[in-house]
Amino acid sequence: TRFDQIIIEASGVGDPWRIAEIALVEPSLRLNAVIVVADASRIARLLADPRVGDTVRGQFDRCNLILLNKVDLLDRATLHNARAELVALRPAVAIIETTEHTLPGLPDGLFKPASRFAATAPADHEGSFSRWAYRRDGVFDRDRLEAALGALPPQLLRLKGPCSVTERAHPQLLQMVGRDWVLTPVEPDSPNDNDILLVGIGTANLPPAATLDAILDAALIPPFTTTAELNRRAATSNI
């Protein structure tokens, strides 16, 4: 199947240029643009963060356009500061302000197709981050979940996945970035064999999985089933 356009969304800690380089070495593809979405309410803080600041700045290094998102949630002074940080970082790149649900039309000629050249050697991006998976059959207590998320260490940068929560009739998608998190209904057709399956990304010094598991386990309503037991059941069913 041939597609007219391919749009690739990088992870929150990914390097979009490294992904975009695929289009520079694949003869059938042409790279049109690298677009970075910046959270206007957090970008100044993230750029100054000694743990992730270098990674965040690197995400803007080769972009063609910056979308400054969530501008409707900020006062004029905070928005001005966020824009100033990005202008200082990439003075020649266009910045378009947007909100969660709207995106203005992009002007013609904004992007120039990238020339083809050999991709650079891959950086050890994976070595800079740790991953953590939390899998349970169970239900979170809503109030205890809020407390548990607040107790997670700052080395955890992102957390995302489906879960079951009291006071919610249907499974929810938990999305957490930094200290900010939100629950939204899971799409009806989304596959989910377990009640809870969360995937986290953190810095290289992220605490052990057992420590993180214990924090979220405190938010579960007994009884619940652990990852080890779920894996044992899966192995038994495959025999």
C-alpha cells in the first residue's frame, strides 16, 4: 500500500530528528518537515531542568516549525516568557500558537523539502533513559491513585496506559508528564487483556521497578494480581 503522507509521532523523550533521518536514506520517501509541539505551560521549566534540559533542547535542534500549545491556559506574561525561551533557542524557526483542539492553517511555502544525505551515526539515546512497566489485574482507588502519582519520583518523566479506577464506569487512559496527569475514557475498541497496564519512561537513574510498583500498589483496592502472577498464568496457558 502506498501512502500520500506519513506522519510519525515521537515519544515525549524521543529525538524527532533521528526518526526523521529515515526519510533521508529511504529512496521512496521525502522528508517534508520536523514539527515540535511545546507545552507553553511547562517549556521554560523543562529547558531549565538539569535532568532533562539537554534532551528537550536537542528536540528543537533540527525542527522546521514549533507549535506552542495550551496557550489558552496561560496569562499574557507566562505566554510571553514561553515564546521568548523558544525564540532564544531557535530564532529563525516559525512559532505558531495553538490549543488542544485547534491548529491554524499553515502558510504555503513554510517548509522546504530536505536534501538527501547519509544519516548520521545513531546516538546512544536509549542509554540515557530507563523504562518501567506496571501490570496488574485490579482497580485503583481514585483518591489513593492521586496520592500515589504525587509520590512517584521526579526521575519518572512520563507514564501512560489503560487502567480501571473507582468512580469511573469504563476503563481510563492515564497520561502523566512530569507532575501533571489526566484520566480520559479508553476508546471502546482498544485491546486490553488486563485492568491496568502502564508504561513509564524515566532518566537513567530511575529507581528500581520494585520501588515504583510498591508506590502504585498502595493505590489498589484488594485483592489484585501482580505482574509475576500474570506472567505465570500466561506461561501456563501456553504449555
